Amino acid sequence: MKIDEKLRLMYVNRWNMVPTSREQSVAEHSYNVVVIAEEIAKRINLRQGERTVDIDWLRKYGILHDQLEALTGDIPTPTKSLLSDIHPMIFDRVAKRLDPRHREELSRCPSIERAIVKSADFIEAILYLERYGVGRYAAKVKNGLVTRFLGLMAKYEETNPYEIDWSIPGEVLRDLRVVM
């Protein structure tokens, strides 16, 4: 993907099926995900007493996690699932448009950083809808995100991948709810 295509993320709006009081670009969302992921990683590293999380990988993966949306626009999760059911390889075909070096580099991102970015992605969406969501449908979507986030954290805690304290993302969500 060329630089102008990557920069297009500043014009790709999120939440196209959910009423909100202000627009949010994918670029803004990606930046927020990185900031939240860094906070989760900082707390993990402090609590573990070692450098468990590679902050450089975390930033790289966080900023690029939605880069395909520069080509597809923001596709709501239910639509992504439906499209994947109809044509399982559809997003792989779109991903081939990415710079092969970036595809290969992202595929090397360690799993722990991916998991932290995933949790930060949920937290960012929950906070955004709590602050800017409008009406019952936005509340329903936000509640669904909270349920999925809690389920993911419970799954991580139960299987305890990477042997870290998976209550930390929940703590970050709670702390951000207080200050935002």
C-alpha cells in the first residue's frame, strides 16, 4: 500500500451504522488504540518486574491493525462476519494489496502484543460509544462490545496465555472511565 493510501485512514469514518454525536476516523481510532495499549503494556511490565511486552511491536501493530480499511472503508463486525461466511478468502485478497514487506512484518508480530492491541481496540470502542454514542442502538452496540471484551479477558485469564495478569486491561478501562 502506498503512503497516500495509508494516509487515507484520516478520511475513513468509523461507526457508519451506529449513531454518534461526532465522527471518528480510523486514523484517530488507531492512535487511541496505541495509547491505550501502551498503558496496558506499561502496567504489565511494571507488575511483572521485567520487560514482558515489546513496546515497539505494540506500537507498530496498533497503528497498522486497521490499515486494510484504507482500501475497504470501515466495515462493521457483523458485515465482516457475513462477508467472510460468503467468501472466506475475501479479506485475504484485499490484504494482498498491502506492501508485501508490511504484510510479512505484521505476520511476525508476537502474539502477546496482538492480544494487548485487541484488548485496547475493545476498550477504545467502548469508551468512544460511552462518550459519543447516541440513542438505544449505540448503547446496545456498546453493551455488546463490553460483553465481548469481558469474554475475551475471561478466556485469556482462563488459558493464561503469555502468563500475564489479564485483569490489567479491565483496570485500564475502569481508570479511563473515571477520567474521561
